[in-house]
Amino acid sequence: MTALSELLQASNTANLSARTIARSAQELGFSLNHDTAARYLRGNHGTPDESTLQALSKVLKVPMTKLRTAAALPDEVTEPYRPPAESSRLNRRQRRAVDEVIRAMLQPSTTGKPVTELGSKRVSKAAPKTAPKAAATAAPKTAAPKAARRGSVEPPQR
């Protein structure tokens, strides 16, 4: 059982079923499924998304800071991020880019390394080394004629 599930069960003083919790959440405007509620109550869940935590917080009357602490998520700020007033100057494409950066920052790294270490390797853009002299003295290979691409001229016949 997870710490989050233990907190949810302890907060469920009215002993509400998962279906009742989901129905109450839906009445409050959340889209919490009864199966999802049941998994959180039993401890068979992954990392909760924000809308699930908000729904459980409202229905079971548990502060978001407690839920986030139990879920091992940052708990110092529980309000949604509001960009600065200057962000109203961004066009739609720029806003989508900012949203994607925020989502990327919240996703766990798939390599297991912090994001700051991922770009540490430098790739050399130096010219490729030339072939050894022995290969240069070998008999030249005759290239097979290439087929013409759409719109290009047929290669000359030999």
C-alpha cells in the first residue's frame, strides 16, 4: 500500500465506495472514473495526474499539500502555474511551445540521468579521415548506372 492510498483511506471517514467518490467528483466537474478511484484506494496506482489529485482533494476534503506529499510530488505550490502578464504577447505557436517545454520538464527522464547531463557529449564535426593509401591504389570499381528519378534526365548509356 502506498502512502497516498493510506492517506485516502484514512480521509474516507464516510467509507464512500469508489463509485460514490467518482460520482461525487463528476458532480463537481471532474472526470474521475470509478476504476481510477478504486486503484488509488487500494494502492494499485502510478504517479497521479493533477486532475485526479484535485478530484480526490475536493471529494474527500484533503488539502492538496497533504496529497502531494503522500504522492512524493512537490507540495510547496498547489495552484496552477500562471505565466507573467507579458505572455499575452505570445502567438498560438509560441504558447504551444511553452506548454510543451513545461510538459517536457515534468516527464521523468527515460535514461535515468538528470536532464542537465544528457547533452554533455560533444560531437566532433571534423572532416572524415581519408582512406588509407592501399585502398586508393586498388582498382576502381565501376558504378552501376542509377535509375532516373522523377523529373531528372536518364543517365548516359555506356
